[in-house]
Amino acid sequence: MAAYFDGIEKIQFEGADSNNPLSFKFYDANKILHGKTMAEHLRFCRLLLA
């Protein structure tokens, strides 16, 4: 299935003021909340989508 997404770049965090419809507005994977990054807090989401 990875070949299907070869032409698509990784979606980036651009902030709430971004006009790019294909960007994260509030999710910053590297932002630290309560001692963990957002990616660590939401790791279970990847398991649900797999």
C-alpha cells in the first residue's frame, strides 16, 4: 500500500493561521505537553488506523 502514497509528501504543522488545507493547524508532533510530545500522547491513534 505504500506505493499508493509515494507521490504524497508528509503533512506538516503550519499553525492555525495557515491557508494550506492540507496542513495540521493544531497538531505539532514535537510540542511537549505534560512531559511527553504530542506524538507520544497520540501514538494509539496509529494503532487504530493500522
